[in-house]
Amino acid sequence: MIEESWKLKEGAELNLEDVARIACALKSLSAYTTLACAEEDSPDELEKIVDEGLESINNLFDI
């Protein structure tokens, strides 16, 4: 269930590229969590993907 507080920003359009970035960020968070539990290293590539996904969420949603 999506809460009512998750609304697109005025003028924002949800496009496939943004959805893909968000999906990759969520998948990367899962992989990052698994790796972080196994090691203490922080993979820069995963962090970049997660940051891009979070940026897409912030650009699209008024939360």
C-alpha cells in the first residue's frame, strides 16, 4: 500500500529511466547489505547506484 504522502512533485513525470534507477538502487541496497554483513568494505560502485536511485526518488516525489 502506497501512503498518501508519496505524491509526484508538481510537473514531474514518472519515466522508465527514473523507475529503472530506483529499482537498481533498491536491488543494490539489498546486495550492499549482504556484502556489508560479510565484509566491512564499502563498494563504491554500489554506493553510486544507490545514490543515483535516491536522487531520482528525491527529484520525482514530494515527500
